[in-house]
Amino acid sequence: MLKKLRVGILGATGTVGQRFVQLLAEHPWFEVTALAASERSTGRTYREAVRWKLESPIPEDIGKMSVLEPKPNLDCQIIFSALDSSVAGPIEEEFARAGYAVFSNAKNHRMDEDVPILIPEVNPEHLKLIELQRAQRRWKGFIVTNGNCSTITLCMALAPLERDFGIERVLATTMQAVSGAGYPGVPSLDILGNLIPNIDGEEEKIERETKKIFGALCDKKIEPHPMTVSATTTRVAVLDGHSESVSVKLRRAASLSEIKESFRGYSSLPQELKLPTAPVHPIVLREEADRPQPRLDAHAEKGMATVVGRVRNCSVLDYKFVVLGHNTLRGAAGAAVLDAELLVAQGFWK
Amino acid sequence: MLKKLRVGILGATGTVGQRFVQLLAEHPWFEVTALAASERSTGRTYREAVRWKLESPIPEDIGKMSVLEPKPNLDCQIIFSALDSSVAGPIEEEFARAGYAVFSNAKNHRMDEDVPILIPEVNPEHLKLIELQRAQRRWKGFIVTNGNCSTITLCMALAPLERDFGIERVLATTMQAVSGAGYPGVPSLDILGNLIPNIDGEEEKIERETKKIFGALCDKKIEPHPMTVSATTTRVAVLDGHSESVSVKLRRAASLSEIKESFRGYSSLPQELKLPTAPVHPIVLREEADRPQPRLDAHAEKGMATVVGRVRNCSVLDYKFVVLGHNTLRGAAGAAVLDAELLVAQGFWK
Amino acid sequence: MLKKLRVGILGATGTVGQRFVQLLAEHPWFEVTALAASERSTGRTYREAVRWKLESPIPEDIGKMSVLEPKPNLDCQIIFSALDSSVAGPIEEEFARAGYAVFSNAKNHRMDEDVPILIPEVNPEHLKLIELQRAQRRWKGFIVTNGNCSTITLCMALAPLERDFGIERVLATTMQAVSGAGYPGVPSLDILGNLIPNIDGEEEKIERETKKIFGALCDKKIEPHPMTVSATTTRVAVLDGHSESVSVKLRRAASLSEIKESFRGYSSLPQELKLPTAPVHPIVLREEADRPQPRLDAHAEKGMATVVGRVRNCSVLDYKFVVLGHNTLRGAAGAAVLDAELLVAQGFWK
Amino acid sequence: MLKKLRVGILGATGTVGQRFVQLLAEHPWFEVTALAASERSTGRTYREAVRWKLESPIPEDIGKMSVLEPKPNLDCQIIFSALDSSVAGPIEEEFARAGYAVFSNAKNHRMDEDVPILIPEVNPEHLKLIELQRAQRRWKGFIVTNGNCSTITLCMALAPLERDFGIERVLATTMQAVSGAGYPGVPSLDILGNLIPNIDGEEEKIERETKKIFGALCDKKIEPHPMTVSATTTRVAVLDGHSESVSVKLRRAASLSEIKESFRGYSSLPQELKLPTAPVHPIVLREEADRPQPRLDAHAEKGMATVVGRVRNCSVLDYKFVVLGHNTLRGAAGAAVLDAELLVAQGFWK
């Protein structure tokens, strides 16, 4: 690959947008050639427009770029969308119609029948929906979505178990970081020394998206996986990293050591293809009693690994464990970038 | 009742000991006449010995009392023990043997066959074990324990459901406050912006104690309730108030509105007897999507109410909800005080 | 006083507005008869309109009241204004013109020459400006302001020193709670595990208001006190309670014990008049090395006392100390209520 | 330099010890050949003994090393001491006597007349004390200390001002991170949503060490700089990074832009010598109103830069600003490593 593919970022100034900038600034395959955001930001340089909240500095070159309107005249082939769901729907469609490959972090199109919710490790075959999508919608481009941040973390942990034993039922309680709500997001008065026992709409997303992600591609759509998923979502005073307490009922009996081996040995297509953003170990299994912890583990493999710990028997279902994923990396910007890398590796832009 | 009963507090300087002091300073039935703590504190006044961590000031009179050794020569009839479990076992036995009525917050004797884990709303009939205990051990006094703080919160929420529908299975994930670990307890380096996905030994306590609390008194012991309980315990950056995400499978079918009515209408013996520390509403049902929250709800009814919210269907078991209890009040010191009040009301000191 | 005075609250749904509601719900002299807030809230009951953030519940009666528009047809004699400064200016004037006694927490009129910034303990004689104000502006009512929350805390600590020794120079660094920024206020992404070294406009307020509060009433205005004040303001991850590290240069030499005695013995007009909201001890002096602390001390005397600690020599100026005040009680709602009480006691509504 | 110098770490398992391990694992000049810690840890591998609290993983090779006793038979030439001050004094002396070059982070020897408190940018000439120290004490090795973490941050900010204008008086209030207190360190019950207005002994350290660091080497000791320093130290709920609000009185008049230029243009010997751990910009000047912030700025130049912001006039002294330094990197482990690098560059081990 001699020449980098030109990519644009929609919603580039937000929390997830900043992660896209950070991930793409030095990407071996992609080059950021366009930034777009809401009206308030357009016409200013990125450095002027953004309220940068990451520890690493704003990449020098990108800081100087002008922020444009999110209209399909951007100089790029690929679009990474970090738009807010209140506006993402029609804008992403416009870009797809105009021929752009849109990788979206927004929820708007996730449940569309002809749009995949892609996790390269889990359901790469769902990419076949793209062809159908373009045909049906008469689009030159297409939309690929990634799941909700909590959904992705859960699915990554379920993937080896589904592959090796089959999953029947899942009960999950999440403890989610404030960065998942964007900026300004969660008021400090609500979360300092406190916990909020609900995140609007998040439980339904986890329950529906998980079944679609593990679903079977049949004819013209994804047949949802028959597993039952029940989720409770809470917000805790953590900066980055969603933790989830998960219990599962399996289809086939398995010993505790088989379960651990399933996590430990898990590897999939992105690892095989050595995609640039793919973690070497998609699942990191920790045996210590007090792991995973957001502060110590969310950045494992640059925030792209999913960390599983406390695997043990569950007297109500079969097994239980705690899983942690970085919500704005593996759970958002990194997810979309990995999705795009998979398409590159499969020859979409050859 | 003309004359107050004389009570002593063991472990009076710790986090739970301070709550005992706070609750008993103005108690209508009890008068603090003895304070005991570890060697480090003895010989000093309470004010000198304690590192007071509560918002209300140290009660004037108690601040001036001398801290004594935890030996059974204290001038009192009733003992409230907030001793650490590393020392509580034999000390509490000595006091019981010597004729004191011991109300213990320590785990040491909870699972003894002839010792009740008392929640006055739930299992007042377990007090009959006291007679057996005294006969078997040839003690003049006795030991009554309260459950672990997370256990009590869970059992309070389960009590109306067990009474009205019967409980088959319970799956709970706790998000516990740092005050539950005492002082110095949880290092700030471990919990600032972080979450610890385990509390040593806590899950076993919840699973075993719950079954005993709901167990049937038969012959000479408590037959554990046949319900299955599976718990995951985590520590979050909250000061006071344990939250628990709970799913239950019931024995008898019930509609969502019946479930809510069961919570809402719950009342029991302490309410009937109007015990001084009993909450008027043992269960407070909140209908808002974002409640209960530790900061806003842990102090409901002076920290003695249990607050339930987010009651809804669970696709894996039957129903799920979030419950919050104040861990050092209803879950510790307040629990023991309420236990003692029940015995007073039943005529033990007449 | 047989009949309570009728009071209205402007901006009743905000952080300070909620404190007004809490303080006035059971007030011996005042009765809440009107609530007003921005358009978004009008027409709903207070319970529906407010996002209540206090630990105590919404007072039953007030919860049922309708929220009105902030227009001078409210059924009350006294107005407590917790309006945002973006709108407070003209609205408060309208009310004063229409004959209401307006006690404002907003900054808009504080520096007006004919408007007092009142601290009943410090400058009750500034109330004489009211007459001038009414004459000049041809108003039937009037406006009295309270200082900025950090200003009040600082001035309370300086008051005994100014009275006993005279103040020449003051250097202060504040560490302010998030509740000072209202709701939603400070985003959690900005303050979790972090510190923000600036609060817009706050330093100027402290520097100018302090000089006016200690200023001399002469002819038709307040001559600012000649002391020099230099402030740095920061935001920390504290819920309630502003801490300030203060160094002072005095006019007259004083020993450390004289300084402490000055703090300890301080009492003033509100104490003499036994105003209902006045703290018995306006200054609480703590001798412990690690006090005052927001969590333990902000609620001293129901949040109306100012807590001073760590009094010691300063090698650069003369003395230094740390002072803590509750920012939404003594520093806002409680300040305005105390102001109004002073006028009642002085016979304004006789 | 073909062969790396062999270095040992004392107190390797603590908070600062872990930073030494992290910094030295890949150091171009040094190779970790010995780890020592307290009795509790000896005989175990580093991985077993340490409670690792950093986001980066334990370096593979170092994790396998055995933890030894802190006795002067370690296989190394250079000692980095992160020992607790309760034991550091005599142990460090033993090592120096036995011929090791000891770079200590402990306070024990800082104020010894013949021991330098070295900041390579500020007082490299103080290294001449080493010869005197060895002669006087008849030691084959020697001890070089670094200052207290808050002292170093303050001195880095004062250095350009002292060089360009001279400093007369300094008034500082610190807001320090919990990692400065080690592990377990600050209990979460003390700091969650709270602030502690004192750090034992820290103010005296800042006041005395600063004067020594800027002192003149004359005859056989350091003559303290005549500047007056007054400090107030507080602990805030921040993980890493000490903030300080500083006011200074200068010897020579200077304009605000000259002050800023002095900060901005500052560079010194470590930059000239291109020492591996030296920051390219020892002072980073931020012009934004809300910087420096611990979370965003503490890691500037790998935690070795000192970040200055909010530079403006002070009406009491001359100028005021806020400075931030990483307390366990530039303020502790990184400081000692930079000290050692300076000696290497000056030919001590040639």
C-alpha cells in the first residue's frame, strides 16, 4: 500500500471525534484530509474549535486544519462519523449516497436491516450486507456501524464463549465511565461521590445490538441470535473504561478451566490479518482477584484489548465474570477504525 | 419505660463504632455508659482517641468518656460490638458468657447454628435461638448478629417479594461505598476515578447469610431457604450507600404492578411496634428513571429505609431492580440498634 | 411577630434556588408564597420543574406550588433572587421599582454605588444606602445584594482581624466546590481527579467586593477600604464548601494568640439580635492540624458558620490561615435570608 | 558510552520505586541490576512483591528479578533510593560509605551541610559538595538528594525569574495529588469529595529546601538564598500532579511580557547536555485561562516538564501564576534519574 487512503471525520470536536483524531494522526493506511463539525465550529481551525480533553497533545498538522461543514463535498474517500445521534441519521445517509464509505459510531442506522453492526473479530461475514445495502438504496457508498460502547465490550467477552460453547442467556450490569456521555456530558454534581443507576436507552441497545451482532446472515438480513440478554446500566465516577458484571448460561456444559482457556486462546480475523489497530490479544484474561480495574486495565493494548477477570461459577446461571473495555477506543473510535481496516484488508479500495 | 438501659460499645472508635455513638447519643431507651476499643485507644478520652469522620459533631458527653478495654467488666447490660472480625470472635463470647446481651456487627458468629442473623422486619422469630444458645453454651448472656451490610440491603428488598410471591433465584451485583471498608480502609490511589471489581469474602457472605436470614426455624437451627443466590461485589467511589443491581426469579407469577405494590405496601413488626429506630417506610419505592442514588437517597428515613427503584421485567429471570441501603446505618450500626430495640419491645429487660 | 412575611423566590429551580426553598420552608418569619423561574419551568409544579439535588426531600407544600414567570406581579413582599446573572439585572430592577424588597445573590448590582453588599455581621450600616437608592431611582422597593460566595467566606474571616487590628494586605487562593457553578455546571470530565486553576471573573469579584464590604459609608456611597486584595481562584472535586488559603498583613502588630482570640471571640449584630438564621458562633476556630475540611466542617451551624483553622505566622505577610465556608448556604441563599432577617429585626416591615 | 551503568533501586515496590522501575527499564545509560525493599518483600520476585499501580505494565525482565535486602552488597554502582524516610537515613549512609553513588528521594539527608539538593537545571554547581562530603565523611561513595516534590515544582518555576530578575519573596499554596503520599497513603474516606488543608512537615520542607537549592556554594557549605518563602500545603482529590498558586516579589522591576518571556525562553544545562531524561522545554508556558490542569498537563514531556500558566500581576506582591509538576516523575523518580545523568555527563564514571 503505497498511498494512504484519504479520510474525513464528522463530529471531530467531540469526545469520540478527538479519539478519531488521536488514532488517525499517525495511521499507516489512513490520512486525515477533512474535518467537519457543527456550525459553531466551522470556519475555525481545529485547534481553535476543539475543547481538547485528551492527555496527548493535539496533533500539530490536524490542529491547523479548517473545520468544515458536514456536507458530502469533503475531500476524502472514507468517513468516520462521531456525530451526535440527534443529527447523524440523514447526514450519514447523504455521504453514503454520494459515494463515501461511512463508518459510523452513531446509533441511528445500527438496527437498519441492511446495515451491519460490525465487530471484525466477531461477525466479519456481516459485511456482505454492504452489497445489498447499496443495491437496495441505490447508493454509491455505504454505511457500516459499530455497536454501542457497552455492547462491544460485552460482545468481545461473549465471542469466545459463543464460538466454543454457545450462549443461551446473558445477564449484565454495567458500571460505565463518564467519557461515554461526551462533553459536557455528566454534570459533576451528579457523579462526584455518587452513582446513577440508569443510562437512558443504553439497556435496550445492549439487548438488541448483541443479538444482531451474533446473528446469522440469511438471505437479505441478519437473523438475531436466539440468546436472551438482560442488562442494567449504571454510571460511576470513572473517567475511561466501562466495567460489566456478566453471568452467562451456556448451551454446552464446560468446566471452569475450559472457560478460561476459551478466553485466553481467543484470536480471530483481525489478528490473523494483522490489522494495524487490532490488539494482539483481543481478550486479556487476568487471574488476580481485584482485576480488571479501569485505571489499570482500560489502556491494555492501546485501549483495544478487552480485559476479563474474576471468572468463576455462577449458581444461578453457569459462569460469571467481570469484563472491562475502553469505551472511547475499543468501544467507539477504535472500533470504527478497525472496521475500516478490515475493509481495506479485504480489498475494497484496491 | 422510666429508666434507660445501659449500653456499651466495643470498637467505638471505628467507622461503625462512630455510627453507634451517633445513633445512641440521644436514644430514648438506651444510654451509653461504656466505650471500649483496642489497646491503642484505652486510657484516653473518646474525643482524644477517635478520628471522627462524621459530619455531625462528637456528642459532648460521650467525647469526655474514657475508652476502656473490651473486657467483660463494663458497666452496662447491652453490648453493641463494632469490633473488627480479626478480634471479635472470642471477645464477644466472653461478654455473652458473662451475661451481657451482645449485638454484633462482626461476621464471626453469624453462621453459628445457634446464633440468629436478625433483621427485625424479616425474621423476628429467629430470636427463639437465643434460648437454645444460652442453654447449649451455658451462657448467662447471648449473641445476636446483624448481617453483612450488602446482605441486609438485599434482604430488605427481597422481603416483600418473598412474603408475597416466594423467591427462587437471585442474581445481584453490588456497587459498594468506601465507608464499608472502615478507616483507613480503601486507599485513595485505588478508588479515585476507578472501580475495584471484588471485595474479599463479601460474595460468600451475601450468598450464605441471605439463605439463613430467610431460613425456617426448625428444631434447633435455621434450615437455609432453598433460594439460589449469586453475587458479584464491587467497590466504587461513593462515600456512603451500597447500590445493588438485582434480578429475581419468583415462585409464583406476578405482574409488574403487583411487584411494585408489594414493595410499596411493605411493613412489618418494627413498624407495628413503632421501634424508635425503625423507618416508617422500610421500603421506599422510587419511580424516577435515575433513582436510587447514594448521595440523594442513602439518608432516607435517617438512613434506615431501603430505597428501591428501576423495577422492571428481566428477560433472563423475572424482574430486576436497583436497591440502595445505607451501609453503616441500616447496614451496620442501625441494624444492631434495631435488633436490640426489638428485644426490649418483646420484654427481655422487664 | 404574629403573621409571617410573604416571600417569593426567583430562579427557584437552580442550585441556589433549591437552597432558598430548603431554608425558607420552615422559616419562623417568612412564608414562601411565590416561586418563579425561567420559561422552561413555568406552568409546572415545582416538583415537576426542579431537578432536586439536595439530600433532604422537597418540602411537601412547596413541591405542589406552580412555578410562575419572574414578573413583578407575584404575591409577596420580599423577593429572594437566585437568578443567573445573564438575566438578573433588569428583572431585579423591575421588582424593586414595583415595590418589592429584593435580596439578590446575583452579581449584577453589587458594584452599583447605591446598592449595598450586605453581610449583617460586617457592615450593617451599609443598609443606609437603601434610602438613597430609593430616592435616586424613585423606587418603591429596593435591592440589597450579598457578595460572591468566596468573597463572603473571606470577609467573614477578615472581619474580626479588621475590627481588632486593621487589615493592610490580603493574599488568597481559593479551592472551590462544584456546587458553586450551579447545575449542570462543571462537567465531570473536567473535574474528576482534576483541578481547574481558574474560575472566570471570580478573582475580580473577590478583590473588588471585599474592599466595598469593608468600605466606609460616606455621603452618598461606599468609599472602598484601602486594603489590597489579591486572589487566585481554583475549582476542586469537592461538592459543597469553598476553602481559602489566606495570608494577611495587619495594620497593628498582634501576637498569634491575640489573632486566635480575635477569631474565637468574634460576635456581631446578628448574634446580638438572635436572627433566626444567624450562627451562634459566626467563626469556629479549629486547632487541629487537618481542619477545616469541606466534608466535615462545611455544615457547621447549619452551614452558616465560617470555619477557620491552621492559624500561624506567615514569613511574607504577617499571619496565614485556611478558611472554609458553605458556598450555597452562608455564601449564597443563607446570606440573603440573613440579610432579610436583619431588615425585619430593624423594623422595615413594622 | 558502550556499556550501561549498573543501578539498584531501594524501596523498589513503593509508589516512587515503581516510577524508578518504569523510567529505568528502557534507559539508554542505566541497567537495573538490583532491586531491594523491606523485609516483607525480600525473597520474592518483583512481580510477586509489588502492588503495581501504574497504567503501563511491569517491565517483563524486572518483574522476574528477586527483591533483595537493602544492604550494601548489591551488584550495582549507582543506587536510586525511594526508601521511606523512617528507614532511609542510615541505610543510604551505609551504601555511600561502601562506595555506591546514592541518589536519594528521601528527606533525611537533604539539609545536611555537605549534601546537595540537586536540580540539574538550577544548581549544578552544588555538586562540588560531593568531594567535600567524601573527604569529611571518609566515604568512597556519596549521597545526592533531590528536593521534595512540591519544592522541585516551585523551584523550577522560580528558576527563570531568579536568573533574570532576582527573587525577594514567595508565597505559595499547593494543591497536591494523592500519589505524593505513597501507598496505601491517603484513605479514600479522607479525600473523596474533600480537601485536607495540611500535609505534615511539607511546608517547612518547601520553605527550607527552596532557600538551599537557590543558595550560594561558599567555602564548605551552601549559604541559603535570602529570599523569604511562605507555603501552605493542601491535599486534593487528584491522582498525579501537584498544582501550586504562587505569588512572587522580584528584586528588579519587570514587565508582564518580560516575565512570560523569561518562562518561555528558559533552558539550562540538562538541555544543553541533552541528558536523556531532560525535557526539551523545562518550562511550558500556557496562555489559556484554564491551564495548567493535572489531568491534561502533568504528563507534559513525559512528566519532566513544569507547566506554568495564569501569569499575571499580583497587587500584593509583583506577579502571580499557577505551576504544575508531576510529583512522582519530575518531583521524585525522574528528578533522581536526571541527577544521576548529570553526573554521568560530567564524567564521574569515566
